[in-house]
Amino acid sequence: MAMTRSQIAMVVTLPWLASGVVLLAMTRIEAETQEVKLGLFGSAAICFSIGCLARTSLGLHDLMQASQAKAAPGNGQG
């Protein structure tokens, strides 16, 4: 079963949401050590970078589909 465009957009957004939740959790933690806070910040950074990679991949896919759609009708055969 293929995913709809809105489902794909949600999947791409989830890592950024997770990053925000981890950063909010990091600001609320008071009793933890600096190492724990740095670990949470690192996790948030990883989630953010995964979101960026997913969005870039989706954008490149859209560009490829657009260029294929342009090339298909006027491919010179006819």
C-alpha cells in the first residue's frame, strides 16, 4: 500500500517534533548533570538532522518526478 502525500509529510515532520520534545525536556530537567543535558541535546540534534535529511530526500524526489514529467510528453518521438 502506497503512502499518501499527507502521510509522507507527517513522517518527514516527526523527527523535528521529536527534536523539539527532547529540547523541551532538557530545559525542564533540573536535577540532572551537565553530561545528561549534553546527551539530550545531542539526541535532539540527531533527530533534527534526520528531519533535514528526510525533507531533503523528499524534495529531491519531487524534483526528479517533475523533470521526468517534463521529459515524458516531449521526448522527441512522434
